[in-house]
Amino acid sequence: MQYGCVGQEVQQRFVDVTQQAVDAPYFPMTLGVRAQAMKLSFVAPDTQGHFLAPDLPVRTVLQHQEDVFQSSFSGAKVYHHAHVGETLSLIYAPFYIDSCAVDAVLNRPVSDPLPEGVMDGFAVSETFHWPLRFVPALCPSCGWDLSGERNALVLSCTNCNRAWQPVGAALKPVPVMFLPGHETADLYVPFWRIAADVTGLALSSYADLVRVANLPKVVQKGWDKIPCYFWSPAFRLSPKAFLSLSIQMNLTQPQENPAAGNPPGSCYPATLPVKEAAEALKISLAGMMKPAETRMPMLPQISIRPTRFALVYIPFQSGHQEWLQPEYHIAINKNLLTLTDH
Ligand SMILES: [Zn+2]
């Protein structure tokens, strides 16, 4: 997800791009939509073929994306921009080398006749040792089987009620909570609740938030004592829905005391790392600051430093086409959440 605070508005888009990782003009520069349209498999040590070693640094690839993004806002003042939730993958596309390079999927030549010995110039590894590592899904605390969806980033232990996420080769604890007292909830949806030090703008209490977002409320006594948290969906959504849901949760500032532990019902999997969610905090702030014309230019001077986080599951009810959180007046279109077992 790419976001830009441009003029008085936050613009967003979803980007999925490929770029050749070898400096080789004989092959196509991008895969186009093929990486999205075709089923991909993991490279295994016994996968046949010669694998060209990538020689473009990841930084160069990312910088290129950054340049394309920046240039798309020509003319308007960009106060802040951010990439959120990016996943970088190395994808090998198959080619035959005959007198020219042949696309092995379409069986079609893609280059002019190749000069003699051209392939000798590439670094090739004959046997490919893919560093695929497995982390046993066992609770490091009590040894119980951890549960979670196939794509879940955070796994839960139903025995000792802890939550874990893989970090390198180990499982690290994740502070997990849920809003209690909603036994009839149909689905618990995960959010990161992030405490942060904000400088360049007074935003440490609910009273501050009311002023920053210019909410139609009169600041009540005691609101300056209620801490203000940043909330972010802990899962992937379309960029627009992600921003809108973040802002709704930030303005709601759930005040119920969450209970520690995993929720007592089915959960939507947490798939977005807290680090990625933290990249979106300033974007989400930009989206709720009012009035935009005076607040937006302040963005470059504002810094947000996350200090603590917790994964908080919020109960939702199943509606016709939406997941509903009646107390917060939040509805998430069911099409946006891809459920496998509901
Ligand atoms: Zn356990």
C-alpha cells in the first residue's frame, strides 16, 4: 500500500510490481501481471534448472519504486508519504536458451538471436539450496500445539493463553488482548494498539485528539487523563479501506478495558506485522487532522515514535454483507475479509 499526503488530501494506491533482478537485456524487464495471475511454487533443492544469481541490490529496486511513486504526484506538494505492508519476493521465471531466449511458459522467443557464449557472463548456481526454514508450531512456554490460520502471523496457544509470532528461527511472545463481555461475537478482528510519543503536535490524551480531529464534542473534565492510542488493522486490506478503518478506530479510542489473552471465539488472522502498521501511523494521523489546510503543512515537523504495542481482538457481529461493530458504528464489508473457515 502506498500513501501520499498531497495538498489537503491523503492519496492511496495498491502496488504489485516486478522488476528484473539481473542486469540482462535479453529477458523481459518485468513479469507484468504474471506473478499475480499464475500460481507460484517454492524453489526446492531438487528443482531442475540453472538459476541466475540476482545482481541488483534490493535497495536499487525499492528506490526505483520510490521514484515512480514520487513522480506520480507531479505539481502537488507532498507533505509525507509511506509504504505499508510491503512484501519483497524473489521470483524465478523460466526460460529456455536456444539461439535466442525463449519464454518457457508461452513457448515463445523473447529476444533477438543471442551472441555466442552470452550465458557464460551470468553467475549461475547449478544446485540450488533454498534456505527454507521451518519453525515448529509448538508453544515455547507450555509445549502445546499452536493454532492459527495458514497465513497467520500470530499463532495462539489455547492451553496457556499466550500468543507468538516467528522472528527469525524462534517464536517471540506477542502481547495479546481482547474486549471481553461479547460472548455472542461472531468474529474477533485483530487490531494493533500502539502507544507512541508524538512530537510537533500535542497528542497524548483523548482531549488532544478531540482538538486535533476537530471532533464535534466539548472536551470533558478528565479527558486529558485518558491516554490516546493509535489503532491499526492487523491484517491486509485495500489501501482505502485500511486507512478508513484505522481512522475510525483512532477516533473511537475504545475505552473498555481489554482482557489479557486470546479471545474466546473465532478470530480473523493477524497477517500484518506491527512494524508495518507503525509505518502508517502518520498517514492515519494526516487523514484525521482537521482542518486539513492548516494541519497538513505541519506533517513534516511531526514525528511519531511507537513505544509499546498490543494485539487487541475486537468483537464483530455477522450482518448481511458486513461485519458489524455496533458500539463503535464500524462496518467492514465481508468481501474485504477473506475467510477460509467461516
Ligand atoms: Zn502455551
